[in-house]
Amino acid sequence: METCGILSVIPAPLVAICIYLLLRFKFPDGKFGLLHKAFILGIVGIIPIFLFDKLIVFLHLTSLHSLNRTLFYSFVLTAGAFELWKFLVLRLLVYPSKQVVKPIDMIVYSVIIAAGFTSAYSVYALYFAPPYINVCLYAFTSGPAFVSVALIMGYFTGISLNRQYPAIDMVTGLFLAVVFQGIYRFCLLTSDTMLLYLATGGVLFTGLTLLFLSLRKTEDSD
């Protein structure tokens, strides 16, 4: 197995472990069952993605012979499927929980779900990734990309906790996550290194900005 292939598997589990240890340190008597479930269901998401990929191949939608095909594959068939699964876990498992009361809580769970999903997908990609994906580019950018997109989805889903019409913020979070994930996947598919690094940096900046805003709101409410 190539070095880049091994490196591509490391970021997501490492992020999950760091978050878990940080929470364990901050809340030594806390309950982490929901966190475990969120991570596991993130991993389980690779099953529908595997089946969906088989359908895509059967329908010959992996033949990216034009810009339109590449855009459709990046934003709809890949980003749409990935982020929809993460959103469903976040909405159906985490959102109704009484343990989640602040936007920062939702952000943490969003990152954990994404870490579980990306951990499984990174292993899956070692054997079933499209041949036109540069494994080294994926290895160096997958960590910042998945964390940033999860921060964006988690922020908007989090602020919906205190809204009269939460569906608007939820849909906004899902939509932005798909857009940013789609941009990342498009750059990855086209192997445009400069554009990929710029896009990853832009998504990371956006995600960290929303995280900062969420932390400020948490401090102000305490």
C-alpha cells in the first residue's frame, strides 16, 4: 500500500480521537453514548454509498467526458449523497436529544459524524476510488475539507435549535455543505492542485469563522 494511501486514512480517526479525549478531559463524568452512536452511524453511511456507487457505475455515470458530467458527479452524485447521510444522522439522532442544547454541541456531533463517515470512506477509497482521483491530493486535503464542511453544517443546524422555523436553517446548512463538498470534490476530480488548495483553504476559513461565532455566542449566553 502506498504512503499516500496510508496517510489518507489517518486524519478522520485522529480528529475523532482528539475530540473524544478533549471531551473526556472536560467532562470526566459525562455520558458519551450519543457520541459513540453518532460516530458509528457515520461509519455505517459507507454502506448506502457503496450501493449507490454500484448503481452509478451500472448507469455509466462515472464516465466524466464533459464538464457537465464532472459537475453533476461532484455536486449531486458525490457531495449530495455524502452530506445527505450526515445530515440525516445529525437530524434524526442528535437534534432530538436533550443532551444537545447549544449550537457548539451540534457542531461537535456534526464533526464526529463526519469523522466516522470519512474514516470509512477513506478505507473504501483505497480500493474503489475512481482512477482519476489523486490519492496524495486526497490525503493532504481530506482532513481540513471534511472538518470544515462538518463545521458549516453543524453551525446552521445548531442555530436552528432556538428558531421558530428550524427547517430553514437546517436546509441552509445542508445546502451549503453540499456546495462546499461539491467544490472540493470537483477540484479533486480535475486534479487542479492550486484550485484544490485554494478551495480547501476557503472552506476551512469559512468553517473556522462559524466555529468562532458559535463559541462567542456560547460565552455570551453563559
